[in-house]
Amino acid sequence: MLVFRDQYLTPHQLLAAVEQFGEVFRQHDPRFSLPEYPLVHYISNQDRYPDGRRYIPGEGYHTDHSNAPRPPKATVLHAVRLPDKGGDTQYVNMHLAYDALPEETKRRRDGLKAIHVYQSRHSARMLMDLTEEGRNRVPDAVAHPIVRTHPESGRKAIYINPIRIEGIFGMAEEEALPLLAELLDHATHPKYEYRHQWRSGDLVMWDNRSLLHKANGDYDMNQVRYLYRIMLQGDVPVS
């Protein structure tokens, strides 16, 4: 991941900068897009579920939009407004987590494929319901390897997403869920973590093929947390 301080970019400038790194990924829920720049979305603590509960985007470890046939290779966040304290984002390195697995565990996990959907019924975090336009952008389900090979470096990484994974092909639920929980518990150990403390003007870019991340809602909700988000088109994950 990369951190650029003190950028203060307009949506137009941010989009032009991110496009230097590849094709922009069309995000799944258009309700969060900027009307004048639909490829630029916002992340905010000011949105609420239909029942009035506050919606905190990014809670719980995940990799972005893994329910796409070609999930985004990278995500860019640009901090516009931040609370006085809190709201850190935690990242864990899934290459290091894979490397540390016992060889027998690697052998048993290689070749397994998980079923990714928009909203897993096993997820503790509830996403916003998609609009009709959003539903037209999202397949019902896709299959991706639990261990994927990076297309550029050739390194293997654990590739899981507790918010999206519905199950594992050829495996009973009572076996699949503990396996996924075990991998998540292993991968999110603090020794694999970088915790980003946001400053106004930060531009952070990370590799979704290599990391899990989560946002923390541990701040004064009377204060605004507002960031721009753009993603870059990735490849079909391969084992």
C-alpha cells in the first residue's frame, strides 16, 4: 500500500490521478457515487439504513467487491473531512499470512474455491440493499480461489472475505465455516497488520489482491468522516 500526504484533490483531479494506474472499476452501488463524477464514490458516516440505524461503511475485515468476476486490483481513498480522533483503517498482509501457514495446511487449502455473493448470510456486517441499477451490475454469485496467485509478483495470498463468502464448493457448511473462521483469525493477527491513522489530505492506495482491511467506527458520530473512493479494474483471480 502507498500513502501520499497533503493532497487536497478535487474529484476531477483525483480521478485523473488514479486513471494513471489503470482502468477505473465501476463500483456496485451507484447511490454512493458523486452525481457529477459517477466513477468517484464517497465514504461517509452520515448515511443511515432504512430503519434509521447509522451505516458505517467498511466495518469488518474484507477485500473490496470480491463478488465481481474481476474484482478490483486496487482501491484509493482520499480523506476530505475527518473526526478529531479515531476512525483508523487496519490492513493485514495476506501474503505474509499465507507464508506462515504450515505446509500441510497450504496443501489442503490450495485448489479450494469459495462462493462470493453481494451479501453473505453468514456476515455480521449488513450492507445497504442494492438499488435496481446496482443489482444489474452484480452477478448472483462468483467462485474465486481461497488461495490466489498475484498476477504480477507470482506470490500466493489467502483470499477470503467474510462479508461476501457464502460457502466453499464441495464442502459442507459445518466444515466450511470453521475453516474460513480459522483462516480469518490467523490472517488478522497483529503481526501482519498496518494501522493507518488518517490525516486530512491523505491519499491511500492499496492492493486488494494482497490485503484485507477494515474501518473503525470508534469516533464521535456527531463529527463527519467523509472520503472519496475510486477502484481500479483487476483480473480474474487464479490459484
